[in-house]
Amino acid sequence: MLKIFEKLAQIPGGSGFEEKLIECMAAELKRRLPDVSVDPMGNVIGKLGKGKKSVMVCVHSDEVGMLIKYIDPKGFIYFDLNGMIDERVLLSTKVDICTDKGIYTGVVGVKNRHLLTPEDIKRPISISDLWIDLGAESAEEVKRWGVEIGDPIAFHPNFQKIGKDTIISKAIDNRAGCTILIDLAERMKAKKMDYQLLFVAATQEEIGSRGAKVAAQTLEPDMAIVIDTVPASDPITPPQQATTECGKGPVIRSMDVNALGWGTIYSKKIRKRLMATAEKNGIPHQEDVARTWTDAATIHTSGRGIPCGGIYIPRRYSHSPMELVKWSDVERTADLLYLFFKSLSSAAISDLVRKV
């Protein structure tokens, strides 16, 4: 799993530009599943087993990033965000511009501290204050390299193990989930099931869970389990705002909702079964209610309604060039997911999706 995780984390794949990830996920799933396809949205869909009941396991393949907006006459590149990023994490960050001719590495430039006025220091950082420096001398030189308006920009690969159980990297959100999906396919491929298991690596989650919505509408599963990451506590965030911790196991969610009221109330029956599975097998786990959203937000309202469960991996420094996760949390999430499906049956699915 760790080797696959490292491989996936280093691939660039901003929302809407997941092609390399799609190729990799499709290849990995094809080694383990008899039926793998890619839909027009770029969702990778694997199928295993047969039966009247079906369950969708969904992860997202995209990462937050940027897009080129303007190239000035001296070759400096201005950009806009593709996904939710705190502008402060971008200062002097190494990034990759992904073009049809190859990848060009540059640095996000910011006005020198020596040249800042007192007024500059007080003013919040804005995207308009930042640019990317590729080391070019002119716009003509940049364009000869094949760099164009609309090209995607990703954080530069930086996967590293630190401490005893810690990994830092770009795109832990949600290449950790992608790794777990591949692991689940490996573990379940020889199991006998009386239901169909649907493996989905969805696109464009970071800009509104668009791929998952299309996949859910197409597949029409009876229920779904979403695997993603969740912001964990840090030294300065009050515990009532960040209730989960890195290193204490997967997070089983009750509800998520963002400022616009968009999110999910998770199925109580599925949540209880996930918790019972964790407790029976001695898997440390946490519970949360979070101000965010995941792919469950568009899955659960698709079709006639799809009851959802959510298992989430705590990680710090979300949507930054260097996220942090405890490897034990990834392994425990993978174990919980496998044990949940190992014990599942068509009859159990019928009971879990019955509202009353």
C-alpha cells in the first residue's frame, strides 16, 4: 500500500485535469477486477460480483490546484485557484505547470520582504499579488515552451516519511483514499458475494463533487460508502472546531455541512454498522460532525436517494503543498472498509437502506 500511495501522491491531477491519475487508477484496478471502465467525466469504475443489490465505494482522484490566467510580457505567469486553497500557503511554493509538451517547474513569487511597506504588511495576501516564475525572460519564450492560458498547475511532488508513522506530501487528499480503493479491490477480488461492489475513483470533487454525482446517477447503487480525508486538530485550533486527531484511527461521520448548507446527513444504520465493525475488530476510531462536504453530498441525493456512510482519514494542513497523515490511520481505514464489506450481504444491504 505504501508504494502505491507514494506513486499516486506524486502524479499531478487538478480538478478536471486528472488524466494521469485516471490512467493509473484504471491500470491498478484492471489488475484486480474483471470489469473496469472510464466514463465521459473521467470517473474510473470497477465492478465485482453479481446480485440484485449493489454498493458504491467512492474516492476522489483530483487534488486542489491552479490554472494559468495571464502571461505578462516578461514571462511571469498569473493564475486563479482550482479548488479551495488558503492563499497564505502559496508563498514561495514550488509548483508544476502541466502542458501538452511536458511539465515545467516554477516557484510562486511574492514581493520581497525588504520592499514591503507597513501598509503592505497589514493587507491580506491576494491571488493578484502572486505570480509564477519559470525562469523565462519573456512571454514569447514561455509560449515556445508550450505554456498556454488554461494550463493546470499542481504542487510539485514532495512525498516524504518523517518520524515513526508520519507522511507529508501534496495531494494526501485524496490519494490516501485512492490507495485504499486499490487495496480493497485486492482483498475482495477472490471473495464470494451475493451483491455487486462498485469501485469508483471520481473526478472533480474539489470543485463540487461533480464526478461522483454522474457516477451515482449512472450506477444507481442501493447505498454508498465514501472514503476521503478530514481536517484534524492542530496546536492552535480549539477542540470543538477540530474534534478528530491524527493517529487515533478512521473517522466515522454523522453529518457534514458547509456555509451554504450543502452537505450530508449520513445514514444512521450504516454509521452504526461501521462503528460495530470497528469495535468488534478492535480498530480505534473516531466520530465527527464537520463543516465541509465530500462526494456524499451529491451521491445521497442522486436518483431516488442513496443512503451513505463516510469513513474519513484525519490529516493536518489541508489543501496545502504539504499535508500530513499518520500511516496507521490509512491502514486502519483500509482494514475497517474491508471488514465492513467482508461481513456484508444482500440481506444486510436491504436492512441498511430501509428507512423505517
